[in-house]
Amino acid sequence: MSLLDEIKSLQSQASAELAAAASPDALEAWRVKYLGLKGAVRAAVLKLRDVPAADKPSLGKAVNELKNSLQAAYDARAVELSVGKVRRGGPAVDVTLPGKRPAFGHTHVITQTINELCDVFGRMGFEVAYGPELEDEWHNFDALNIPPHHPARDELDSFYVDQETMLRSQTSTVQIRVMESRKPPVRIVAPGRVYRPDTVDATHSMMFHQIEGLYVDEGVSMADLKSCVDQFCKAFFGSDVATRFRPSYFPFTEPSAEVDFSCPLCRGAGCAACRQSGWMELAGCGMVHPAVFQAVGYDSEKYTGFAFGFGIERMVMQRHHIPDIRLLFQSDARFLRQF
Ligand code: 2NL
């Protein structure tokens, strides 16, 4: 008999005998006979040595299929027999066994932080606003008083989809859209993803998250900006945290400032986290430039406002001592589970 015929007859013989095996002992005897170390399948494997080289691939495949098919049939029969046995005896399920806890996921640490930020600003009277991530140059640049030849408009500094469409590089776009759609007073925060073609390293990612705030009404002053930012820092980082403002420049605010808060770890004394300075950078901010109000059709003589924007990743990294921004986006559950 050729090996191929032998394989075929083994298959039908084994199947018939398996169907007839009606007890665990008979099943075990079947397993030893066909799948055991000295069983029929093993014998067929050994015979492969003696077949002509040209036939080896096809015969090897046939033996392998036989083995897999018999193993699957054995597994299925084992379940049938044990279920039958248990049905005749006790319950099919041991209800006294401890349950298997399902693996729950949880919100990403960035989402957690955004939720917390929206919560704090919500208590301070800010609504949360969202807008599209694909934007036009009007909302990303022109309306924000960023003129056509400003370096930030260079193709390299934004992800363009086509001539007019780009991934937003800041969430100010949302604030422009809200101002275009309603009259003051406006008090909103806009969290979300923004995109800049930076070279990726430990502190830069081409996609990151920002939250920007905007408050517009009659009589809003720089004092309101300072107290708002200071109150926010005390609510978010701790009541003993102090803030300081340094002069800065943004096209969309005048005057403009950078905000630092006293290092919550060393309380300003200087430590590794604040690089011995006692301060950590938080945000850019300022009084909304009159040109921005004019762009959205607000009367810049009647209304004033302040705005601020900060990066959420930096804040998350400061808070949780995360040394590399890439850890936040690599989706390694062993890392993310910690937060
Ligand atoms: C930063 C900090 C900032 C704003 C964002 C803003 C929005 C409108 C009008 C005026 Cl609609 N300003 N947002 C203001 C100051 C700073 O972000 O580092 N940006 C590059």
C-alpha cells in the first residue's frame, strides 16, 4: 500500500473508531493508538524518510493534515464525552469557582487631564467648545492676525491637505468659529488635537493637545486675565501655587505674556523637575488683539477680552514625571495602565 493510501485508510479507520469510543478509557486508548508517541500518526511521519524526495512535500502535507484532523476530532470528542458525563452527574458549571474578571480599558491619561481641565474651567464659568481639525487658512491664520508672510504660515510649519485646507496648528480656530457664530459675552475653553510638522523627539510630537481659553465682554481687563490664570493654577495644581507673568509676543494678543507657575514639587525652592528654577512654564496668553475682533465682526471699541493657550502633554508630563512625550502615543498598555 502506498503511504498516501495508508494515510487515507488511517483517516477513515480512526474516525470510525473515535465515533465508537464511548468512555473516557476508550477515548484514551484511541489517543494512544493514533496520536500517541508510538501511535499510527507518528509511524506515518517516520515513513516519510523513505519516500522519494519529489513526493516528500505532498506526502508531508497529507500526514500533517491527518494529524491536525485527528487532533481536532479528538478534542471535540473529549468535550462531548465530558459534557455527557457531567450531565449525567453534577451541574455542567461549577458555580463555586471564582469569576474571571473582564479586562476593562480606561481613559487615556491625556483624556483624563482634558476632562479635569474642562471641569475646573467649567466651575469658573467657561463652556467647552469643539471644532474641526481640518481647517482653512482664514480660521487658522488670517482671522488670528497672522499675515500672509508670517513665518508660521510657511508650508513647512503646517500640514497642508491642499492649497486651502490644513490640519489646524492651534485650537484658536475654534474660538474664531464661536465668535463668528455668536455675540459677546463669550467665555469658552477649546481643548483638542493640533498638528505641527516638528521633528519628533522627547518633547515634540507632530500631533499634540492644546486647551485654549477665551473670555470676551465689555470691560474685561488684564487684571481679569491674571486672576483667572492664577485661580486656575490654584484649583488645578494646589492652593499654595503661585503664578508669574513674563512679557511675550503673539500676533493675536496685545499685550502678550508667558505664564509660569511655582513648582508644586519643591514649592519654588528648586528641584530636578523644574530644573532648579523653582518655576514651570504653563501657558501663553494676552489681551485679544483688536484685529481679531474686527475679523469676526465684533466692535473692538466696545469689547475687550483675554485669551490663553497651553499644551496638555507638557502638563501631563510634569504631573506624572513622564520623561518622553512618545510614551503617551505608543499605546503600550503596560505604560498607560499606570495612570
Ligand atoms: C501659545 C499660547 C495662546 C491665544 C493662544 C487666542 C485666541 C484668540 C484670540 C487671541 Cl481667538 N488669542 N489664543 C492667545 C495667547 C496665547 O497660545 O503658545 N500659542 C502659540
